[in-house]
Amino acid sequence: MLQTVEGEARATGRFVRIAPRKARIVADLIREKSVSDALEILAFTKKRGALVLRRLLDSAVANARVKYKADVDSLVVTRIMVDQGPASRRFRPRAMGRASRVNKFTSHIHIFVADAKS
């Protein structure tokens, strides 16, 4: 169970079809940045995880605006957690009747935003 601090809004993306180690590369870029800086970084990052994290960040900002009447300009990305979800497994035919396993990894991503003053 995820614990939220008072005044902290969150957004969660579960079973996102991106490997956790690839999503963590982008998550490290925006951790503890202001929301405006984080959105700018994500806009110019040429990684597939940037689009996923941008959508989640927009959702977290909307949640903060509705739940706490927060000012968007004063929000900061306090925490980002990228956990591994279940991996679906496929088999790819190989030479001489063999087969190789192909893992399709998923991620559970949690973004927390809070007011910078608190």
C-alpha cells in the first residue's frame, strides 16, 4: 500500500508495457524537479518512456488541482517509483526445432507531486 503525505497528489500507471529499467532512465531525469521543468524535459526527451511519464505527470497535476486546489506553478515532483509488473512470455521459433523465450516486461509507475512550500 502506498502512503501519501498530506498535500501530496499522485497518479499511478499499472501494467504499462515498457521495461522498468527503461522507464527508470527517464524517471531519474525529472525526480525532484518542478512540474514546469519536468514537462519541458519530457517534451524534449527522445525516449518512449517520456510519453508515458508525461501523461502520468499531467494526471498527477490534475489530481492535485482538483483535490488540493494547488497552484500548478508551485508543484514539485516529490517521488517517482517504477516497479516491475508481470512479464508476459512468448516463444520465438529458432533453428533445428528449438525455441527461445521472449519476455515482454511491464511496469507499475507512481508519480507524486506536492506543493513546494510544504
